[in-house]
Amino acid sequence: MGIGDRHQKKDVEAALKRAEGAGLKVTHDKNRHRWGWVICYPCNEAQVVFCTPQNAGSEANKIDSFIRRHRGHA
């Protein structure tokens, strides 16, 4: 992620950093509702990350769950 690509919610930003640390690709998208994606390239699966989730903790938990499922792939 670049410097201007930080997520505005602290919980979600921390989860995105954990995803990068696990070897997953984090991409920022300029869509209105979608902030970007967490992508596992070996199995070609992606998890959408929203700009303004209703619950930032829940959004972070979804990213962490995706990391757990794909940790061995990267």
C-alpha cells in the first residue's frame, strides 16, 4: 500500500497491515463504497474491504478470517 492508501478506520487498517505481513496482496480501489481488496494470488480469491463499514471491528474480523484461511498459500 502506498502512503495515501491508508484506511480511515484504525481496526481495519491494522487488519490490512496483518494481511500484508502474512504475504497477501492489499490493493486500494477508487470505488465509492469499496475501499479495495485483500487478494490471495495462489488460489485467486479476494476479500472486499469497504470504505465505511457499519462496524469496523466486524470488517477487521472478516479480514483476519481471510488471513487465517489463506496464510499457507502465500
